[in-house]
Amino acid sequence: MKLAPLNTVQNAHDDSVWTAAWVPATEDSPPLLLTGSLDETVRLWNPEGPEKVQTNTGHCLGVVSVAAHPSGRIAASASIDSFIRVFLLTPNTTPSRLPLKYGNCNSIPDLIRHLPDDESGYQTGHVIAGTTLAAAGGGSASVKLWDTAEWKLIAALEVPRPEGLKPSEKSGSKKFALSVAWSPDGRQIACGSMDGTISVFDVPRAKFMHHLEGHCMPVRSLVYSSAPLDSRVLFSASDDGHVHVYDAERKTLITSMSGHSSWVLSVDVSPDGAAIATGSSDKTVRLWDLKMRAATQILTSHNDQVWAVAFGPPLRTDVRSCLLASVSDDKSVSFYKYS
């Protein structure tokens, strides 16, 4: 496996690019890339070119997270302006926006994800009906869930304090949520916090299950394995410079991988489940072989910290390959071919 650099879009935004996510292909469109920036915009890119397809405005502060619905028709963006905006990805139309006030003016909704829709065969009973959006952050220790059929808040999963803390410590800010990830079957949510702990929730029961420990600094990014046999495997990226691999159900740390010389800001897993990519404040993107449990490639396409890496879906022309995108404080978006 390797990454082959393809193209880099310089000045893709007017300021730092903080987040990226792929939009699944539709009948009308190939897979597209969403990016969000400190310049307060969300932009949509066709990697063939690459070409900017549209720009979505509306936030009044930087955009820290973007996510796309599995249908490829709807996307969402979260900003430090305390709003989540939902918009349509319909060709040749102006996006419609629905502001969802997340918290107070100081809140930071960070990572958002969509649960697979009803066609997946998954049902959540009375807790969540239909497609659900999850957001972690907002200056609080919780994950909030919205029903995207009616756009109403339906649950708040509170992150409990670890046992043994003093009352004064329990009121601190270190439990602020930074990242969130859905398990492949939609039955679990993992949430990373400022204090380095990861909380795992049972979504159908809206119940906290347990903590995953091992990191000693903020957990910036989480992703579950895409391999069918490893669906309970969770990857985490932290400011402590380590990438951890957990069995999220058995509460065990499988392995810890290191190599970046600074904070690890983002992690994503390849569609074949054989590799992960990471982005770091050391300005590099690294590809990790999960069997070797080591980095096999270091890419230096950026000249500032890399805030997000995102694997795209398998290519139509070669299902064993896909695209990877990375975004950076240097305002650029880079594309690579994974094969």
C-alpha cells in the first residue's frame, strides 16, 4: 500500500483550512470533498481537476467541522460561532441552511457525523428514529443527537467524570468534548475529551458504557475501523503524539503507535481497513500499515500543520484504490491516490 501525490490546491481558502470530509457519489456527481476554514466558508471540490464546485457562507466565525449524509445530498458544518448549519448539495442551486444553535456564544461544536439512514436496516427504537446527527463540543462534556427528519434535539449523552476526582476537579474544563465517532453499525458513539479520555456510549439505550484510557493529552480525532471483522476497533489521535488502537467493546488498548514529532490532529482509516492516515502539527501526513503497526510513508505536501485527513470511497475505476485528502493551516488542500 502507498500514497501517490496527485494535486495540491494552493490558497483553496482565504485562511487556514481546518476540516475535510467526503461526500458520497450520487447519480449526478462523483465523490466530492467538503472543506471548512477559518475564513468562515464551506467549499465543495471535485477532485478531478481539482475544481471548486461551490462555496457555502453563513457562519460568522471559523468552521471547525464538516460532514456529509450517506445519500450525498445533505451536508452539515459546525463553527465556533456556536451554530451547526445544514445545507443541500443539489447541483446548480443555492444551498439552503438551517441553523441549529448548539450552545452559548463560547461553545465549540467540533466533530459531526451522520448515522447511516434507515435503508441500512438499523433501527434505534424509541431513542432515535431515522437518521441522526451527532455533535461533540459546545464547551460541554456531552454529545448531542439531532433527529434529521424534524431537526430537533433528541438526546444529550453526558460524559461522566472518572471516579476518584475531588469535587473541585469535577467542575473543571478538562472533560470538554473534542471529537466523536459512530461505530459502523451505528450502535455506539465514542467521544474524545480534553483530558485524554475516550467515552463510549450505547446509542439505542442512550447510556454511557465505559472510558478508554491511555492518552495523557486532548484526543483530537477518532474513527472506527472500516473492516467488517474489526468493527469494534477504534483509532484515536492525540496531542500527546500517539495514535492508539482500542477494542472499544472490551475496553482494551491493542497498541500505541508513535512517529510524529508533535500533536496528532487527525486520523482516518482506509476503506479496505488495512491502513490509517494521520495529519499532524509537524506538517506531515503519514500512512500507517496496521499489520506492521508502523508508519510506512511520510508525505510533506504542506508547509504548516495538517488539521485533517480524509479517505474517500473506493474508486469506480479501481475498487482497490481510493483518494485521500489533507488540509492545512497553509490554506491548501492536497489529494493523493491510495492503492
